Amino acid sequence: MSKLEIEIPPDEPVVIFHRVIRAAPELVFRMYTEPEHLRRWWGPRHLDLVVCEIDLRVGGRYRFVHRAPDGQEFGFFGEYRAIEPPHRLVQTFVYAGTPDNEAVETFTFEPVAAGTLIACRTVHSSIPARDAHVASGMEDGLTDSYQRLADLAAWLQTGISK
Amino acid sequence: MRVLPDEELDRAFAALADPTRRAILARLTSGEAGVLDIAEPFPMSQPAISKHLKVLEAAGLVSRRRQAKQNLCRLEAGRLKDVVDWLGTYREFWEASFARLDEYVETLSTGRSPS
């Protein structure tokens, strides 16, 4: 399985991630923009995507609601800024729990030998807004201590190898 | 899960952004150490290392105590875990999503109807 790479630059309000998916960019683009596809993968398995409304045009809006097994709901919404199938998608992203923090997400879908390299660059309004965003709305995610330890080890190693 | 206040998280991230400071933390994972011992492998002066230690201390990642005639530094593993947990929630969301996406595109390409 392809590895998710996340970068959190310390000095700009940005989160970047990369991931390879074994499908052509045309299909991956649809996975990101069509509700019947998004419902099947967006978010951890234990959260139901109970609302997935998409008005796919520049200036059009989308709205997603996740429901946890305990009934708690997490809402997300935003607006499409650029729709360039199959290579690029730009949208605003707001977690309903922190409606003042609007982020801008730029997804690019690049064809590679194994399928598609998804790159997402999220720009927040400020570094504290980014930090709050990353920490919020996902509190009920279950922890994978081993992955975290591995992350931590890798992170510390980057210091030693210099 | 405990979520750190923004300013503490910022301080921790700023402290961790520096490779020397990460190397100091890595050194401290093997146990408490004096400032001189910590400074030894680095090509910089002991005052420069002390400055880095102060940043780590202010970020809650390192604590110091005085023993005999020297300052001993210790890794505050709890704070480091808070920071890693913070990153972990984000990672989990996307890792879980992409694991599902992998399975989903697989069902589509094999022509089976997705369950």
C-alpha cells in the first residue's frame, strides 16, 4: 500500500500531503467530485457520510456531514474555485466547528506509473488556524500508536542524519 | 485525547522545526543527560546548545533539574506525545480514507459491484 506523506511546514500556515492511488487521474478526479463515490471512501470507516451535496461548478458549493456511531455529527462545507478535470481541483474548506477558519485546498492529480499521485496543499488563514483545524473535528479518530512511534522516530532521525 | 492549546502547539512545532533541537531530543530518548554531555557531539559551542535547550524547555519538551553541580536535562515524553498525537489525528483521517479509496477503486476495476 502506498504511504501517505504529510508535511507541516513550521513557518507557513500550510499542510501538504501526497498519496498514490492505483487508478487513472480521470477516475480519481471523479472520486473527489461525485457524491456516490465520496460516500464510499471519504473519512474513516466508522463515520457515515450522511450528507454529501455537491454543486460542481466554479462558485458552486458543497456540504458534507459525517455521523459517528454515538450520533455526533461533524459538518464540512466549501466552495469550488477551480475545476480542471482530471488534473486539478481547488476548493475552500471549512469545518463547521470552526466556521471562521476558511482554508483553501488545491488538489492535483498527476499520472504516474502506479496510477495517480494525489497532492493536496491546504493553505489556512494563519498558523494557529491551521493547528486548530488539524486538531479539531477528528478527535474521535482511534489512535495507532505504532504508526505514531514510527513517525516520531523518523522525525527525530532527520535531526541525527544532518 | 488531550488537545494542546494553539500557542503551546505552536511553540512545540517551532522548537521541533530545528534539526539540532530534534537531535537533542533524540539524544535524550536514551536518558537524562548533563548539558556538557549533550553538547559534546555537536559542532557548536556549549552556550549555543544551552540556547537550544532553553527553547525546548519553553516548549515543554525538555525539563531540567539541578543535581550536584550540573543541570540535568530530561525529555518530557508526554509533551512530545501530545504533538505526535496532534499530527496523528490528521494522518488517521486521511490514511483511513485512502485505505478505503484503495479498496473501492479495486472493486471498480475488478467489475464487482461495490458492497
